[in-house]
Amino acid sequence: MQKYGIVTIVKNAKFFTFSLIVCSIFFLSGCWSSSTSSPKLVVINVLDPDYYHDCHIAGSINIPFEQIDEQIKTLSKKDRYVLYCSNFACTAAPFAAQMMYNSGFEHVSFFPGGIVQWYQKGYPCTGPAQMAYLKEENEPLGDDDHPGV
């Protein structure tokens, strides 16, 4: 992972996948209590609902970017959050992560490759995945291509 301003970027999809698998094991085994004292990993898709319903990371929730400011009031600041949007060129996830950090969330990251990289790597997705953008080229941008974070 790399620090990008004050928000961490998940650069390695394998690490992110491993983290999701480990968290799933904790949930399934009952080792991770659902009590309010135990933090959990929450993966947030910040795209519009149509994009979310077409294809999203399995287990992620949808909070469209336009609703982040209002919806974060309902989230626990103890939990850990990873936000993602469509692809490397999308700036919604880094901006939303910055908004959360500015609102007092300390454990916020974003996955810069977005659902396109996730889908193209064959990682677990939910939805029919029929939108054309999922098959388009998705190359990493330079370090300065996510303004504001």
C-alpha cells in the first residue's frame, strides 16, 4: 500500500483480495464478534446504483458518491473502509475517501483500479457484468492523477 496524501491506496489487488478472504473467514467462523467493540471491513462502491447492480465486488455495499456526505453519518468510525469506483481514471473513490477522513474516519482506503480491474482479474463479483466499460483497457495512472487526496 502507498500513502496518497492522508488516504491509503490499495495498490496490490492480491493484498486486497487476501484481506477480503481473511475477513470472510473471520465472519464465517464466528471468530469476529458482531459487537460494537470489534471493527469490521466495509467495502463501498461509490458508483451510481445502475453500475453497482450490473457488477460489484462481492459483499460490497453501494453508497453513490453524491450521497457520501449524508450516508457517512450512519457509519461507524471504528470500522475499516475500502472505497472503489469504476477504474483508474475515476476520482470518485479517492474524493469520497478524503471526505470520510475529513469527517473523522481514521481507517479509510481506496482501491484505484476500481471494479474494472477487479472484474478483469477474475476476482469475486456480483451481477450480470454486461456493461461495456468492464472490458475496456484500464491502466494505472501516474501518482499525481488523483487530485485532492
